[in-house]
Amino acid sequence: MSPPLKTSLHHLLLPLCLVFSVATAGPNPNLGPRKSGKGGKGKGGGKGRGPAIPVGPVPPIPAAGNDFQTNFKGSWAIDNPNAGVAAMQFQLMSNNKAVWFDTTSLGPSARELGPPGNCPKSPEMNFKPDCYAHAIAYDVETGQSRTIYMDGEPWCSSGNLWPNGDLVATGGTKGGSRSVRSLSLKDPKANFVEKKNILADKRWYSSNQILEDGSAVVVGGRNSFSYELVPPHLLEFAPKKFNLKFLQETTVPRKPGPGMYIENNLYPFLFLLPDGNVWLFANDRAITFQPRTGNIVRQFPKLEGGARNYPPSGMSALFPLIVGPGEIHAEVVVCGGNAQEAYASVDSKHTNNKNRVFMPALRDCHRLKVMNPTSTWEKEQDMPSGRCMGDLLHLPTGDLLMINGATKGVAGWENAIDPNFTPVLYTPNKPMGQRFKEMAPTNIARMYHSVAALVPDGKVLVAGSNPHAKYLYKVPYPTELRVEKFSPHYLDPALAIHRPVVSPEASDKVLKYGKEFKISVKFNGGKANPQDVKVTMLYPPFTTHGFSMNQRLLVLPLKTVANNLIMAVAPPSGKIAPPGYYVLFVNFRGIPAKGIWVHID
């Protein structure tokens, strides 16, 4: 064990090392899991008891000087050599099933729809029998999966979870552009149930954000310059649409001719703010608006340098919300993307193969304190490499991870080259110049239509990549059916002995806003100081096309830290933590325990 580093930084994340393993995949699915490497696992120990240590009214932020040092850069392992369905849209559910789906109208997948001989007639394929699966439920603990039947066309849709944990997918294309689909949490054999033509507008390439009452605001889409509210737990409701001129103003006009879209503002970035308003970023500009009225609260200065939404496809995240007395601050970051003209320079509809130019993806990042009335964009440190179509994920510690994507081109069929194989650890509170750290690379390209998500064991599940309209394998960037897990730096095997262990059975898993709750946890040696402990809650996002919708990480205030018991305080309202299921993590000196599912309302 290395001694702790003495510094006053907020979260110190340190240099890392490589363990790497891969497997091959082909068009015939091998549906069982194969584990070819493991990150560190550990058990806390000690049975000593002592008096509770009061923390006080202000939530403690563990000093980085208390975090363990490591030179571990993470490790990769194949979790399943062939899941059979490419991951285009992704949602982790509280039963530890990751549900992903792609498209129903572009031909067969690499996996038959179970049981054998199940070939329902597909309305998206002229009612011809379709014997192939387009959605699966993947167990993130075992790597096993089952097929799910899905009606309609969810291609490039959006989604969220209802407060009861059911998955909801909104929009898509063709017959599914105004559909709402739900998948039950409680039924282990559930298929999607779809209500067609219920949305007020077509929602192809739209984004969702859960609001304080569990309803969702669904924003934008191709030729849809509006947003609407979708209530929870209902597939029958009266549509409520608000026109939003901002979406038209941020759209790059299409060129003459069929299918000649450019846009640059699809899959807009959305975040619910602590005051209940919604922050919206499209193309190169942002606003804050009141979702119930459509009123624009504030317009922000233009972000220079390029386009950040689909198809240039940059990344964005809301920084962790520190919950405590007084005002809760909100800050966002926007990274990467490409030039405004990058899509037109490479897409086959706009240029011929001889003149295609794969423009380098942007390396810049910018931060914005969105609730400060005088704030402007602040230039962040540049990323180590350019990245488009990447995923920007919260880690349990409060740091972020950049993963997946390409270094040249944009989203769309065959519109990018040069995959970005190297994840980057992003620590926003380090000094400028020290905020990015490159991790161990993979050797599997994760390009257009790939996903990544943090799972409760602290690893990052990575799946998908299909830059083609069909499932293709003998091409430079084939349809990718392998599923990987990336073990971040905090899963260094040398630190496994220090990993705390949370007991779900002895912890409160049903939380009420503003109320205290207990977490039963064992620390190595049976003792932990308050400054060494941080409790965080992650809302599991719906991820597609490089944007993790609804993703938010909360740092909770602690009342007491005893040898085997933490008393924490739940977030105060749905504006801070929309109702539903979260993964709760206990971090000890920068090492998170395996997360447990909790529900808040």
C-alpha cells in the first residue's frame, strides 16, 4: 500500500496501469458470458465498535490527501463475446438488467427472437415475419441475457425511467416517431408495450429529462422545434406541446434535395437544475427554460469553436451536486464535437467519396456555472485527444470518465474514422493542467451507435458500435457485438483490501426527501474518520448517441459516521433528486464500495 498523498485538492485521482483482455466475435451469437479478466474485488473487515463521530451540519468533502495512491490505469475484460444485438439505446434498470435495443426496420440482427420459431409480422417491414431480436435484457452481474420483443421503430429514440422503475422509450422513426413504449420492472419476462401516435410531435433524435414530479420533458427531434411533457406511469394521456423557437434558431438549414439534413443540434443536452428549471444546449448555444410554461429564463452566450450536438456529437455532463444547507450550485461542462461544416464535408449525401474530408474532432472543453446570473463560458483544459461520439460518465467518487468515440469525422453511417481507444479520467477540481489522465486503452472500436454506463459494481459496461445500416462484419469498423467492462483506477487489486462493504439487508433502501437514513458498512479495520467518507447517489441514465440523459450524481450530507454505520441525509426534493431508483455508493479514501439500489420519493 502506498502512503496517502498530502494535498488539499478535492478528489485526487492518480496515475494508473494496464490489464487488458479481448475476445473475438462473429455473426453467430454465443449467448453465454465469458469472463476473461477481473478488476479488483475486496472485502472490508473489522468488528470493532465505538462512539458515533458527529459530522456537523455542513456536508464534509473528503480531502484528496486522504485518498489512496495508485499507479493503476484500469483494466479491460470481455464480459460477453457476442450479445447478438448491437447496443444503440441503453438503460440500466434497478433489477441489474441493462436493456438495450437498436432498430426494427433495417434487417436482421445476429440473434433470433426467442423462443425458437417466434416470428411476429413486422409493421416496419411490410408485415413480413421477423424472427430476429432487436432488444435484449442483459444481466450486468452474470453476462446472461434474454430477448425482448419490441413493436414499432425505436431507431434513434430517447428514454427515461418512471419513478416505479419501469423503462420508457419515446419516439423513433417511421411508425414509431410519436410512440411511447414501456417495459415493466417487475415482470422478468416482460416485452415492450407500445402506444402509437400519442406524442404531440415526431421525436426522432430527441432528448429526455426527468422533472421533479417524475414526468419527463421530451425536447426536439428532426424538424420538431418543440418540446412536450410526458406524465409518469401512463400510456394514455393528452399531449401537451410547447413550441421552442430556440431549436429552429440553432438548426443549420438543410441543403436543397431529399435527405440533405445538416442540423447540428439534435440530441440536445438537457439538465434539471436545483431550481426546477431545465438547462438546454443545442449546437453552440444554451438557454434555461421553465418546463411547465415554456418561458425562457435566460439565454447564455454563444460557445465558440464548433458544433457540440448530433451529428458532430460532443459530450456534456452536469457536475456532481453537493447537497447541504444553503444554495446548491450547478455547473456543466461541454467537450469535443467538431466544426460546423464537419458533417457536410464527409456525409455521402453532401459530397462524393473522392472528396470526403474527415475533419479532426475538437479537443476543447468549456465550463459554465449555470445558476450564476453573470456567468459566462470558462475555457477548460484541452482533452489529451479530440473526441466525437464519446460518452462522459460520472464515477462514484465524483470524478468523470470520457470513453468511446472517434478522433475524426462525425456521427452517421461511415462518417468517422480513427477510433479513440483511450478512456480519460477527468478530475474537474484539480489545478489546470492536471485535470485529465489517460487510462488503459481498449483495442475495440466503439464508434457510431455505441454506449457506456457505470454499473453497481463500480465498473463501466461498454457495448455496441455499428456505423452501418445493416449488421456488417467484414468491413474496417464492423458491427460490434462484444460486451466489455472497464475497471477504473479505484479497482486496483492492490487496494482491494481497503474497499468498504455495504450491507443492503441492514441499510435503508427506501428514502424520503430530507430525512435521515442509515447505511450499514464495514471498513477495513472497523473504523473510518468522517473526512475519509463520501456517500454519493447516481441516477442511472438513458444513453444513446453520446449523451447520457438524466445522469446526475449527488454528494449527500452525513450526520454521523460510526464504525459500522453511517447516518446520511436524503436529498431535500425532487428538484435535486427526481423520484425513482438510484445507485448509492459509499466511498472510503477514494475507493467505492459496490453500490446498492435505493428508491426516493
